[in-house]
Amino acid sequence: MEQFLSLVREQPSSAILDLGGANQANINYITNLGHRISSENVLDSLDSIWNDSRRSEGRKIDDFLEEAFRYEPGALGGALVWDSLQYFPPPLLEAAIQRMFVLMQPGAVLLSFFHADEKAKTVPAYTYRIIDTRTLLLTPRGLRNRTQFFNNRALERLFQRYASVKFFLTRDHLREVLVRR
């Protein structure tokens, strides 16, 4: 988190996307850095769209991308993805990563978390609130099924179009991933 905020602080004013939904702590923190923030609760969108049996898989992907990522190409200077990507089904995950690549400016940064326990089928989901550059407040949102396990190699493949990928393993078995466009 500290490196993400440091990199965002160096950028000119731009839009930061928060995929964890709107919360006042994150809005205040990002806007105090001189950036705009857009919030999307992608897990709610995922649940409502992906679980709709009337839609084909292709339609679900298109509808999800339209609802969650309705921004102009190059509009984003950063993205707080949090732990949401690990719950996306593989075809939606690839489409979402490609869409974010298009939406992000060159040099923009993305922060994402992945649970590092490869045996766990269900993992806790959280709401993340920025307290300061070194502190996040995590509020549990319940358990969710993880669609796949992401080791370092899988994450490098996932973000292969991006300029760089850094990994940090925390004490609580979270793999923090900082990606630069």
C-alpha cells in the first residue's frame, strides 16, 4: 500500500478506480492526494451478473465489463483492485485484466491482493479502508469461493502485458501485488 500511494502521489492529477465500493476513508485519502476517485463494487456486480442463468457466458462478460469498467481508454492513473480478482471466473478475469490495461494510462499503478494459501477453497473477502500510508483497516465481508490459486508465476502470466509486477507476502497470508502499466 505504501508503495502504491507513493507512486500515485508522484503522478499528475488523475482518476483512481477503487473496485471495493465507495467508502469515505478512501475517498478522503485519494482526493487529499489531489486525485479523483471512482468507486465500483465489483463483487456485487459479479454476483448479480455472473449468477444470472439467462445470460450466455459471453453476454455476462460484456455486461460485467460495461457495468464495472465504463471509463474512457487511458482515463485511469491507478486502480485499487483489492482482493476482488481472485473471485472472477477465468474467462471474466482475463477480459477484466485486458480492459483495465486499456483504461489505465502508461505508468499507472494497480494494487491487488491474493490469498496465498493454495489449499483453501473459500477465503475471506474484505472491505479495505485506507487509514494512512502504512495502515489499512480490513472489515470482513464473509467467505467467498476462490476460482483459482494464484502463485507468482500465475500472476506474472496474468499481468504479462503490463510493464512490471512486484510481489509482497504478508504475515496474514496475503500476496500483495503492485502492477505498473
